[in-house]
Amino acid sequence: MQLSLDNTDAKYVIRGYDDRIIRINSDDYSHSLIVSANQLIENWAPPNIDDLIADHLIEPLSLKPTILLIGSGSKLKFPDQSTLASAYQKNIGVEIMDTPAACRTFNLLCSENRNVVACLIID
């Protein structure tokens, strides 16, 4: 699916996605990643939501978001709540959704100048 949201000052914008690729700006990514309005971290470790552990959230939480989106892959699946404890302890809002929904939500929140970080699993 092609996305067309241009009313943002974000350095990184998700331009499209399908089952195996996320297009950020003009580059395609086929592996899990972390993206904020101003930072892109490639090759995020968990290959699927079942492998997500608390240590995987250290890097995205270091970006100090107010909202953390976790795209669980092509299907909505929730991680163990204890995995998210470090985000909750820092009063960071956490939203779990499938990766396509997380892509759309990321762009919407960026257009509102919200401090959002998306952790996107591509399975």
C-alpha cells in the first residue's frame, strides 16, 4: 500500500508497505527496524513478536518517546506484558498493532508533531 502524507517536518516518513517491505522515504527495508521522526535504526533484532524481549526495547526507549508503537508483523499479536514493563515504568504509552496499522499510525502521529517511536517487525 502506498501512503501519501506530506504535511510533516519529519526526516523519516513511511511512504508505503506490503507484507515484506516498508518504504521509508525512498528506501525499501525488508527487515525489522525502529523509526522515529528524526532517526532510523536498521536491523532491529526480533524476527517476530514471539521473540521480543525487554532488552529489545532498550534502544527505542533510549530515544525517549512519549508513545511507543510496536508493529507485531502481518498479524496482530501481543507480547508478554512483562516485556513492556520498562516502558510502563517510564510512563511511555505503548500501542501494539499489526505492522501496517503501526505504519499508518506512525505517520499520523508524526504529522501531529508527537514524539513517537515505531518498532516495526517485518515477518
